Amino acid sequence: MLTETSPAANGSQSSTQEPARITLFAAMPWLRSLVALTLFCDLLVTLLTILQLFLLSKLLTQVFLHHPTFSHVSSLLWLLLATLGGHALLSGASEIVAQRGTIRVKAVLRQRVYAHLLRLGPASVQNERTGELAATLGEGIERLDAYLSRYLPQLVLSVLVPLLILLVVFPFDLLSALLLLLTAPIIPLLMMLVGSSAERQTRLQWVALTRMSAHFLDVVQGLPTLKLFGRGQAEQERVARISDAFREKTMSTLRLAFLSGAVLDFMVAMAIGLVAVMLGVRLLAHGIALQDALFVLLLAPEFYRPLRELGAARHTGLEGKASAARLVEILNQPLLVQDVPFATQIPSGSLEIAFHSVEYTYPDNTQATLRDIELTLPACTCTALVGRSGAGKSTLARLLLRHMECGQGEITVNGLPITALPIEVWRQYVALVPQRPYLFYDTILANIRLARPSASENEIIQAAELAGALAFIQRLPEGFATLVGEQGTRLSAGQAQRIAIARAFLKDAPLLILDEPTSSLDPESEQAVRLALARLAQGRTVLLIAHRLNTLAAASRVVVLEEGQLVEVGSPNAWLRRERVQVRPSQRGEEIRL
Ligand code: ATP
């Protein structure tokens, strides 16, 4: 079965091919500058902190040893106040830069991933679980916040800040500097030990979350089917099991995060304690000046702080990293169609389509779905395509829609290969009326206008009239302004189908693909839709995928596909007269059996 491609999707088809491998930084080159700017602000904050602690140690030493008057220490106090103010300002600036930058990153990334999904097209996306994709685009991108604004800068700061502090402490007190140098590697070592399993756990938790989202979407969309088969209770138990599996994954991830956090805090407290004891002993033995000892003692927590903060940011950072990996994977998914920037020639007038030795094999399949297809769709005629289920009818139509490219051979339009046209240009020539049209959660007017956003209200009303939809739309309480649910749940199948036909009228494309548009309709709707389709088909080249005998009445030629190969091309009457298909008038609505 085919799906509709919205003009919005067509409009964003890019004419350029993506490079071989994309990373988050390659996708957004300014992301590097953003992280660098955040780092620069944070390093300035560290320098101010060092200065602040130096002034504090000097002030405390003066107060305790020399009992000065206020005027003696006032300059020190003002300096200290100035550094405190500068510290607050810079910390705020760093936070604002990081937050604003990440908000932009998230918005740009969402657009890029969405644009890439559109470029990948229905043929690639139909192999993905919709709920998982929706979770990645929503929650997954939100999770990048902690990864980009906290975790990534913290990774660099946890190396640079301790190094900076060591450089400052060395000239003041060699012994303390050596002690800091010796204790520092214990923390990253510990993080590395729990790191790999924490990362694995977080990845598993993310996979469990997206699976759960995908399953919920499945269950909500399939609610009528579940009710029909009395599977409500069983499904409830399955949902409970999936939720429980997610809870367990989250708990084990959090357990690991809390455990490593507690061990980290303990190690840091021990290391600071060790420095303090050493300084105390040397102070008693007059081995170090009070101001130097105070300065080093105040600096010691600052030395370990970035590593502790890295530990604290690690859990949410790893969550962001897991979703970043999935986003990068989507961005790197190869395109099934190669686009060209501009057309050498644009076909005009009515279209003749020809398939020349076309062959196609789906990426995961070993056998070709279509083989050696030689077929012409003459201009302004309706060609019916029939064949057993799985014969390759939809695949042939998908190639014509350029959801994917022919493996071998080519399709031409008035002698020009369709691959010589940019995809967005080619799709302006094609309208599709699928078996089950997709209606968006929007007004009827907006749903029809999708086919041509520039259309006036009058043109939309005219298209609805030609599609036989005007009468029922006008009977709705809010007419064209009536909201229809996701997938058109507030309309009957026949009404939704007529909205799809109105779209095709509005698009006014010279090539029309009809995928058995009356298959799920009652006789009354079927008649209305059939009349509308007959009007729509006039003066256009039509490929009609037919599953039912009475659909053939509209066609002037019939083409039979068998296991991916064309076995017959002829007139519908001659084909119907054959022994293979015997129909009594009462059976004309029945499925075609070959
Ligand atoms: P139906 O009348 O039931 O809609 P069809 O004649 O339109 O069937 P296609 O949908 O073109 O048949 O499928 C032809 C073959 O290609 C089938 O064997 C099907 O399993 C396979 N196929 C279809 N889509 C894919 C896909 N996305 N990936 C792999 N194989 C696919």
C-alpha cells in the first residue's frame, strides 16, 4: 500500500547530497564555538575564584595575626567584593551562553533531523517504529541539554581547572601541590571503572524508553483492533511488563549513578582531609606560613570540584550522549534517492511514462522485487496494474513516485529520465490517491490546502465540489473549519477518500497514481468516489492499482504483474474474457483473483 507524500515534504527536499559521515559538530559547526565560549567563561570564573581565595586568605591572616583596623583592610575588602561581583556576573553569563546556545542547538537539530527524515522518504521511514522516532525527536533532543550545556564543557574543565590550580599551588607550596597531583588521578580512574557499565546501562535505559514510547503509540493506534479481538486485558498486562522493564532499567542506572556519586564524594572528602591534615601538621611545626596554608586549604576543594561536578553531570550527560548517538545514526542514514540540483528540461503538456528494463531489490532483500519491467503508460490514458498480493504493484508505483531509485534500468517521462529532474520538481507532476489517505489533525480546509499551499479558498471549495466532497463538508457543523482527528478519525472512509481526491484536484498534476481508492468503501460512497475519480482522471495519465474487478471499468489498458515480472499487457475486456477471470455481474465488487 502507498502513502501520500505531502507537498510540505516535497518542498524540503534538498538538492544536495549529505557527506559520508556526520557528527553533531559537523552538523552544526558553530556548536564548537559555543562549547569554546562556555569554556572560556568558566575558565575566567576559575581565575576569579583563585584570586578571590587568595584575597580571602590574605584578609584572614591579617585579621587573625595583626588585628588591623577597618581602614587597613578596606582596600582588600573592596577588592574581594569586586571579585565576588565579577564571579557572579561571569557565572551568570556562562550559564546564559550555555542555555541559549543549547536551545538553539536543539531547535536546529530538530529541523535537520526532520528534514533528513523527509529526504529519506516513506520507503526508509516505514522500516522504523514511529513511536521510537517521535521519542527521539522529542525527549531525545531535550536530553541533549545536559549533555551539551553541562557534561561536554565539564569534561574539558575537569582537566583544565585542576591543572590551572596546580600551576598556582606549586610556587606556594610544593608538598601540597605534589599531594594534589598524586590524589587527582584516583577520581578519573574510579569514573573510568564504573564508566563503561554506566554508559551501557544508560544506553539500555534509552532503548527501553523509546521501545516503551513506540509500543504506547502502537497500542493507542490499534485500540479498536485490540478491543475487537478482546485483547484489551492481555495488552494491559504487556504494557505493565514493558513499563516494569523500563522501571528496572532506570533503577539500575540510578543505583549505579548514586553509588558512583557516593564513592566519588567519599574519595574527594578523604583527599581534602589529607591535604588539611598535612597542612595542619606543618603549621604546628612552623613548616608553612599561615597565609599560604589557608590559601592552599581553600583551593583544595576547588581543585576537586570540576571532577565532582563531572561525576554529578555524568548520569544526565550519558543520557544525552545515548540520544545524541541515535540522532547521529538517523542523520547518517543514507538516502535512497539521488537528487539533482536543477532540471535540464521540464516536461510540458501531457505525460507519457516509460519503464525501461526496470529492476528493484529492497535493501534488506536478497531477491529482486521487480525484474526487467518494460512498460509504457501512454499519455492521457488509464492503465490498470493488477497482480497477486506481493507481486510488486506498490513497489512499481513507489519507483514512479521516487520514494526510491531503480536498481537497474530507468523510468522516463516524455523521453527524459525522471532522475534528471529534481525530486521536488518531479513530484509536482504526480498526484497520489492512496487506499487510506492520511488526514492531519487540522481543519478540512488545511487538509485540502496541503496539496497547494498557495490555493485560494475558492479554489479549495471548487476542488471539494469536483471531488464530490462539498455537500458533506457543508453539512458539518463548522464546514471547512471542522477539525478532523489524526488520520481523519472524525470522517468516514468514503469522506476521507473524497478529501484525498480534492487534494488531487487542487494539485492538478498531469500524472495520477490511484492505489485502489475504493477498496474500503460501502457501495454508496464507492459510487460517489468512482464518479469523482472519473472526473479527476480526464486528460491525465493514470496508473491505477486495481484489486477489485469493477475498478477495471475505468481503465483502457490492463497490465498484469506476476512475482515482479510483467506477464501481460492488453485491454481490460479481453483480459476479463479470458478463462482465468470469470465474473458474474453480482461478483464485480469482488477481489481480483488470478
Ligand atoms: P499488495 O497488493 O498486497 O499491496 P503489492 O503487489 O503492492 O502487494 P508490494 O507492496 O510492492 O506488493 O511488495 C512486493 C514485495 O516486496 C513483497 O514481497 C514485499 O514483502 C516486499 N516489500 C515491500 N516493501 C518492502 C520493504 N520496505 N522492505 C523489504 N521488502 C519489501
